[in-house]
Amino acid sequence: MKKYLMILIALISSSIVYSQDKIFTHKGDSIICKVTEMGEKSIKYKYAGEELVNSMTRNLVSQVKFANGRIQKVTDKVIVTSELDWDKVMITNIESEVDGLTRVGEIMAKASSGWSTTNQGKTEKKQWTN
């Protein structure tokens, strides 16, 4: 009897210790896990009963609901439907800033100046969305 009681106590305490967090993605998915780290560019988490640490770029995550009930907003979903949404577009040359986003098109731009004699003004830009 004591053995069964000890097993029951161990199961209850392990479920309390490993509380569940929930990651909500911009695509509408939710991941039930334990968030272990929220970095500048990614969120690291573990599934219950696993030791493997998974990582997801912050660009894909709308919010995280922690086991204690606190909700932390991560990123806003950017929806571009026409040229009128130009103010939502972010131009970047840093490849890691578009991790997890879907490529939807490209634009080319050329900047020129009266004093420049190099070809550095020609720039290629790519459009991405989450």
C-alpha cells in the first residue's frame, strides 16, 4: 500500500513540477510544452517527457501563455494585401530576420547619388511574410 501511495505522490509532484506552457503561432497552431528560454531571435522549448530542446524563430510566434497564466506577446502578424500597406513592410539585409517567413516576391531598387562613383547604390530586396 505504501508503495502505491509513493508512486501516486511521485506522479502528482512530477506533473506539478513540469507545468505546461502554450506557444501560439501566427498560423493558428498551438504547441503545448515547457518554454525553457526566450532569446532575442528564438524561443526554446521542450515537450513533456522529452529532453530534446526545440527552437522556433520569434517571427512565427504571436504569444506565449505560461503555466502560471501570464501571457507574453511576442510578435504581431504582418498582413500585406496591397501597395497601401507599404508602412508595414520592413526592409532588411540581415538574412536571420526573415527566418520562418514565406517568400512571396521580390522587388528591385536602385539608389543613386551625384557624388558616388561606385555601383553600391544598386540593391536587391526580397519580400517575405509570416
